[in-house]
Amino acid sequence: MSIIVNLDVMMAKRKMSLNELSEKVDITLSNLSILKTGKAKAIRFSTLEALCKALDCQPGDLLEFRE
């Protein structure tokens, strides 16, 4: 997969647990886990926006393209 999700990196920088992020973003733990492990095939803009707000970051901080 060429798109890398750096959710775990941003969570560590913000010292935020998966449970805490789940509550703030209103996403199930299983869906967050799928995103965190890079197994997600897609992400909604509304989800990306909520994650950015909760983690105080930009979309580029969470998503990375690698060849």
C-alpha cells in the first residue's frame, strides 16, 4: 500500500490513548484500530477532519505517500 497512516505517531506525540481518541472522535475502537494498523482501504473526509481536530494536526501529518 502506498498510503501510510501515521495515526500511531500522532497519538504518541499527543500522548493520547486509543480509548481517548475514540471518545473524542466518536469512532469505534475497532475502526480506529483498522486505521492505526494500516488495514483501512478508505477514509471519509469527515473522519479525517475529526481526527485532525482531536489530534490538533493537519491531514498530511496523518497520511503519507510512499512509492
